[in-house]
Amino acid sequence: MRRPNQRRERLHARQKRRWTVFVVLGCAFMGYFTYSFFFDTMGFMKYLSMKRTQAEIASEIQALKEKNTRLKNQIEAVKHDPATLESLARERLGMVRKDETVYLFVPDPAGKP
């Protein structure tokens, strides 16, 4: 009678060790996969960082497109609008028309109005 109980106890002890090993290995694998999911080189945190960068780049692209459109409009105005061409010549080159008088106001060096 004693022999079957010893076998059964050894069997239960062996099964308990197996389950313990399986649980420990399972926890180790879950810990590793959880860590790699969040903090690996292509993990979730990297994904969030890349999404933020993508949003910033998209807004920069939109701003550059708007600036590009404004510059194209200015180029067209300079090419085809004589008033724009004249104002640029007056402002940037200091040109005047024939028989115009230009008054130049020099600021006071002391800074008084």
C-alpha cells in the first residue's frame, strides 16, 4: 500500500515543479514581451514619438506650401503688374520719376523727436 502513495506523491511533486517552471518561464516571457512592446527600438514609445514628429513635419509642410503660394503670387505680380514693379523700384532701389522731388528726413543723432 505504501508504494502507490509514494509514486503518487512523486508524480504530484514532479507536476508541481513543472507548473512552477512553466509559470516562471511564462512570466519571464511576458515581462520580456511587455518591455519590448513599450521600450524596444521599434516599440510603442518610439511609435508615439514618430507620430509627434510626423505631425510636426506635416504642419511645416503646410506652412511651406502656403509660403510658396504667396511667393508665386508675388512673382506673378512683379511680372505682370506695373504698380507692383514701380513700388518695388521706389522702395528697394530708391528710384523716382522724372520731375519728382524727394524729401529725405534724417533722424536726430541724439534720439530726440
